[in-house]
Amino acid sequence: MEELAAGLAAAQLTADGGTLSTYSIDQGPVTDWQLPLAVVWAESVEDVQHIARTCTKYSVPIVPRGAGTGISGGAHAIKGCIVLSLERMNRILALNPEDETAVVEPGVINADLNDAAAEYGLMYAPDPASYRISTIGGNVATNAGGLRCAKYGVTRDSVLALDVVLADGSLLHTGHQTFKGVAGYDLTALLVGSEGTLAIVVGVTVRLRYLPREVQTIAAFYPDFRRAAAGVLAVGKARVQPAIMELLDYGSLEQLDELNGTDLLARGKSLLLVQTDGFAAVAEADVIREVLAAGGAVVTTEASEEAERLVDMRRSSRGTEVDDEFRVGEDIAVPRSRLVDFVAALEDLAARHEVRLKVVAHAGDGNLHPTFWADRVDELTDAGTIHRLNAALDESIEVGLRLGGTITGEHGVGQYKLRWLGLELPEPVRALQRQIKGIFDPAGIMNPGKAI
């Protein structure tokens, strides 16, 4: 610890108990709570290199951390580790409106980059629900998505290049400044979504998109969730590409009404929220309204103020509570053609396991966030309730995989989902991934026990 502290300022390292506790977890379920040996705040690339070299020398695991908004346990401390916080590396290093690119440090807040880009009529497209507080580095670590991913893709689709520090302290630049580039293996794509298990991100070059001048929001209320899910497929068949297509079920609308004093449930039992953007936004919205109305929806064209509020409420509808033993949620994606089947299966298994269900979904790309929950009753019945919740969660994963899906669309595997990883990836694939990690991290100190 003395050698680590010698290369840093006093305010960059602490072993204070309260701080260790705060930085020991992210927002994911905790399966093995551990306190780190120390929390270290890097303020420069050189700091990260010093930390990596020192930890490699003494075989101390490093757990990188952004804003701690992850919900899969990717930033949970493990025994004998240090937590490396990158939140102070928060500068926008360059913003080039002509090339439509930006270079940022990992601690830059997603919303801050968007605010800076907006001055030039540009935006950074990935917009996870936590965009106001999550960092670009954290978004890179999990390949985060968001509401706009229906049209603009996930984080990987917007990252052109990375600067990373390897476990031995060496600095590596991957990728390119251009939108195209196929020289050699795509190490940038490999590192995006690697959850800090291969290297520490210290710089990100991102592609920016045009900030739309016209936005149209459509709210389509349905009598049930399955018909709303069918509306998603109907829009696809019309060959219109919305920027946002979000699906909320009865439980989600009920919660939003309670939190915001709205009357969404009086208008329908499920909501499909669609947003078009760009110069064709009005024409595309007209087609979508016609298609959804033909499918039995009560379709409204919201005024601008209410439209923005609906989108904001949707952004906050996953994550209003932290998952615990009485509330278990997941991040399953299925092919869009199986969306209706999966929604039906979720409702059936919730009824069979006698638990309650709330679902919000990035329906445009088949990514659902089902949450099973139950009220705490008393100590005599709690054990049975917890068992039923976990049984429903496990079965939802199995059903999603049978339908051709994945255990995580955008939140990452972290620590919590390792128990399901073998269901999706056969051992030969996992063995190859472990070999890749060994090349980047031969000492095995980079966020061990996560992702793979």
C-alpha cells in the first residue's frame, strides 16, 4: 500500500471504512459482499499506469469503477482487491464537429457529453436510463444501450477507438478516427463490453450523430401487453424505423401513476411509446399511427411537453428501486419475432409461481427488463416467497434462451449472471474467452470473477 500511495496524492487513496463500504458495490444484487483493501481515484493516464504496475507487482486484483450505476455486480469488490475509481478523469478532450467525433476520458457523464455536442447540432446516441449519472467508461464496459438503440445501436456502434492501460501498465491505442476501418483484428469491439476484465479504459473516441430537428412522439395504449407487443412487429412490417420504441406493461404504468400522479392506466393497460426523428419524422409518425390504430390501439399524438415527460418517465421506469430478495429483475433480449411469445411466457410463469410481474422493454430490438416482485409478508412466509421469485427468474432466463435470446442485452454479466452464463455459452467458447483474457491479463488481476 505504501508503494501505491507513493505515486499518488494523499487525496487519491483511502482505506476509510465508510468509503470502502460505499465503493464496495454497484447497484447489482450482492452475492458475496467484500470490502476492498483501498479505494484509489485516478486523475490521469499516468496514475492508472502506476496503479496497474503496482498491483501487478504484488498480485492485487483491480476492480475498475465508473459511477457505480451498473446493476449486474460488475463493479462489486472482491476479496483482497483495490477499487479503482475513474470518476475524476472527466474531461472532454476534443470535440470535432466537422468529423462528428469526440474524445473523452472515461469519467465523463453521458449527459454532459450530449450537452457539449448539442452546441454543434450533434448528439451522442447511446442513452441508457442512467444517462444523467452514468459515465462513458462504464457504458463502454457493459456495451450499454438505451432508448435510442432501436435506430442508433448500442455503445459499440458509437465507439471508434479506445485508449486502454493493460495490467502491466502499458498504454495501448486501438481503433481509428474514421467511421470505417478494417485493419487487423477489431480489438476495440472486443474491449467494448469486456467489463474491465481485459484492460482499463482511459480514453474513448466516439462517433457523434446529428441532433434531430424534428421529433414526433406517439403513445399507443392497448388493453393488454400481448397486443402491445404485437404492435411492435406491425411497425417493423411497415418498414418504418423509429428512433425509440418502448413497451410498458400494466405494472409499469401502475407504478408510474403512483410516482408521478398521472392517469396512464385510465387510458390503457399497456403502453407502446414510439418516437420518430429527423426530417422524415412527421411522415414516419403518420404511418406508425395508422398501423397501430389498425391493430386495436388507442393512438394519440402527444403535445411536445407531454411527449418529453412520457419519455422521461420511461427512462426512470427501470431502476426506481434497487433489486433485493423481494424484487428480482433481468435484462433478456430475444429475436423480435419471438417478442409476443416471450411476453406471453412471462405472464404465464408469473401466474404459475404466484409472483407479480412488471415489464419495460426496448421493444425495438427485443430487449426486455422483466421484474418479478412480491410484498414482504412475515418471517414465516418470506422464505417461500423468495424461492418462488428466484424460480420465476431462473425460468424466465431458460425460456428466453429457448426462444433464441440472450441472458443480457445491455447490462453485462458482471458477477450476478455468471450462474446462467453456461446456459448460453458452451464450454469451448468460454475456454477460448479465458484464453483471450490470459493474453491481456496473464496475472489475472483485472476484475477477476466477472463477465466470463
